[in-house]
Amino acid sequence: MPQERVHGAVVRLALHLPGARSRKDRRGHVQRLRRALVDELGCSVAEVGGQETWQRVTLGVAVVSGTASGVDRVVERIVPLAERDPGVVVTRCDVHRDTYDDD
């Protein structure tokens, strides 16, 4: 039986929301981005930092595919998707890739 591999990436996405003046503003930007990442790219998303601030947020984004190139295609689209919102500035994007197999 052929070995099945799972390719994945975890992306830490640090964002600045310069126009956010309240938690409600912040929440709107985060929810729109989360929805786009899930609906358009099939990612899983969690807010992992900056919860106590109005203008900073860190998201953890998980990407899984059967091929490394599939993961790469999705990862390459994350920052441009975030930057479609003129109220979002990506300040950092760290990517950790890994491959999991039957062993």
C-alpha cells in the first residue's frame, strides 16, 4: 500500500488595524478576514494574540493538503487576501511547513 503523506503549514499572521477605534471595529476586520480565509482558502483560523488591544491582532492559520505544492499555493494567497481590506496592514507573516507520513 502506498504511503500517504499529509503536508501542512502553520502561519502566524500579525496584523495592524490602524483605523480601528473600538473593539467593535477590530472585531469586524477580524471576522471578515477569518471568513475569507475559511471560505476562499479552506484554512482553519484562530486568534492567538493581541486580544487585549484594538489595533493589533495575531492570527494562527492552518493549511493542510495532500501535496506540498497545494500547501504552497494556499500559503501564497494568505497575505494578499488579508491586504484586500484597506484597514488591515500585515506586519509579519511567519510560515512553518511540515510533512506527516505513516511512520
